[in-house]
Amino acid sequence: MSDMQEEIEREISYQITDADIERSQLLVGVDSARGGREFYKVLSPDAIRNFARGYGDDNPLFVDDGYGPTTRWGSQIAPPMIGIALASPLAGDPVPEEIRKGTKGLFAGIHVFVSGQSTEWYRPLLPGDELFSFGGIESTEVKKSEFADRSVIRVARTVRMNQRAEVVQVNRVLMIHTERKTARDKGKYADIKPATYTDEQIAELDEIYAAEQARGAEPRYFEDVDVGEPLPKMAKGPLTLTEIICFHAGGYGFAPYNISSSRIGFKNRRRIPKFYIKNAAGIPDVSQRVHWESDWAQAIGNPMAYDYAVMRECWLTHYLTDWIGDDGWLFRQHDEMRKFNYVGDAHVITGEVTAKRVEDGRGLVDIEFRATNQREVVTAPANATVILPSREHGPVILPEPPPELQRKAVQMMDRHHELRRDRARG
């Protein structure tokens, strides 16, 4: 074994310890203000358009700032998943110092997979809006995994609000912490080979692409939807490095570890050294490169590079927002990333209406849907509830956030402004 291989083996050999599992419980139930800043601090028409285009969405409601003012929203609005790319630092109460110290370096060197999420959306985001957030870890548990033996499963809740302290969305993310070397040695996915396509297979995907269109200005009324009704197909991929670059350029950007280049990259490497692992040329590079470098993906147990979970979640919301039209509202979505989406994989999204009802004047429609790859494997099952306009009950009434979270959002924003004033006074 070469010196380089020995170093890589050393870097991927960090283990989940009982001490880390015990320390992780300190964070459960602790809400704090989030201080990070994402790709965009303030929404602009360009930010909204670029984010949508980054995952392949050309809905004019999102990408045309001249179209939005003609709709019920009176403005261009942002796609549902914009929260992964938009954030302003919220001044306020951080994690208590004793907990911060007690969890420093928690799960360092351990790989993290996002395995799904549940989100509820309450308000649209428009050009000029900012997004502030608070939240924390809701739960932590240890499970046996086919992929990497012992894994730690954590659920992180994030409450996002605009600059007016209105709760915009509540998001819960399922994170799986696994040992890189254990996952590689188990070799669960070793038999999966890179996908290749004939001209005929590409033509089949192109046929789906050609038939796709956003519902747009023609309302999809609640009364016109039937239980059991199928939704149109949507194609995604085949996944290429180009698509991953587009997703980063559109807004995922430096998330979630502030990756950057040259001097800024050097400073970030000093900040989180275990996130940087030498490549075959001896250059320290981000462990996040599993999403574009197959050699490194193989070192942690995958046969090739793979997508981000949030990329597929953007695809799933795209499927729904195309279908509901300008006057509909995506209220909630739950999705699970059951299998990896490798470079070269193609997906087709399908779904059907499973239930409908009227609650508090809102026409609610439940949908089951899923992303299926070219191997006929469902990699991302999902379900959602959308609100549609009604001939009987009128336009969509936006849902209300939980009162206790709205009260906390106001308190957090008041604290933010108070601290900002204190700092300005010196």
C-alpha cells in the first residue's frame, strides 16, 4: 500500500463512538438562532430564476419576473425549496456555551447522508425578502444499517421566517451518520454498474420531456380532480456532472460546509480540517466531492458519484408545482431517499391523487408520488398535500403556521432587532 493509500485509509477510518452518541443527546430539544449565511442573503429576481433553472425548472412563475405580477401573487415568487439557498444570520440566543463545548467535534470524520425530509410551507417568498431561521435537533437514535452497520439517525427541525417574522416554512431533515470505511468494506452497492443508454432509450426520455409543461394560468380547480387520477410523467436526468454543476451554480453553492477556493478554501480547511481529505494527488479536498468524484465515492462504499438528496427534493417539488398551476399551493411534502441516485442514472417521476377533502374552506388534495430510476427502482417515494382553488370556496387560503412557532418567531425577531440596536450603539 502506498503512503497516499495509507493516508486515505487513515482519514476514512473514524468510528462512531459511544461517547459521541452520548454527547449528541445534549443537543436534543435545544432551539437556537441560526447564524449562517447561504448563497443568497436577499432574494432578487435573478436569484429566484437561477435557483429554479439550477434544478431544471422553467416555470414562468419562478423564472420570469414580468409574468408573476399577472398572477394572484402579484409578483414573481420563489420555488418551494429556496430555503436551502437563502439565509440571513439571525442574531439571538446561540446554543448554550456548556452544550456547545460539550458537543465540539461531534461525529468528526463521520459521513452524513440526508435521507429525507418533511416540510410545510405557509407563505411565498418574493423579491426583496430575507429568510431567517432557528431550530435544532429533535431526536437522535442508533440503528443497524445494511449499508454501514451502526448508524446514528438524527432529525433536525428548522423554522424559517421572513424579515417580518412571518413563519414561511417548517422543515425537518433526516440525517444518517455512517462510518466511511465500514460502508466501503460492507460493499452493499458494489454490483451496481454505471448506466449506459441507446439512442432509443434517450428518445424515450426526450418524449417525456417534450410533453412536460407547467399548468400556468389555467386554474386546476379542486372540483375537477378525481381520486385515483394519475399525474403526468416528468423526466429527470440522466444525471451528469453538468447537472450537479448547474445545481451548485443555481443556489446550492457553498452549502452546507462553506466550501470555497484558494485563500477562503484554506481558511475553511483550518476551520474544519477533518472535512478535507487528500485526493490521489495529495491535495486536501472536501469530502463533499463524493457528489462529483467517483474515486472518492468508492472509498466510502459507493460505486460512483451520486446526487444530493435536496436535488431530488427540488425535482419532487417541481413535479407538484407544474401540476397545481399558478393558483395552487404546495402545503406539505414528505420524501425519503431510499436509494442513491448515481451519475448516469435517469429518473421518471409518476404519481396519483389518493384523497381530497375540504377543511376550513381549503380544497386539500393528497398525492402519492415517486422517482423511479432506469433500473426500475424507486429511489425516492414521497407524499404531499396541495391546496387548489375551488369554484365553491374560492381562491386558495394559505395555511396558518402552528401558533406556538409563530409566537416564537416574533420573539426571535424582536431579540434579533434588539441585539442589532445594541451593537449599533457600541
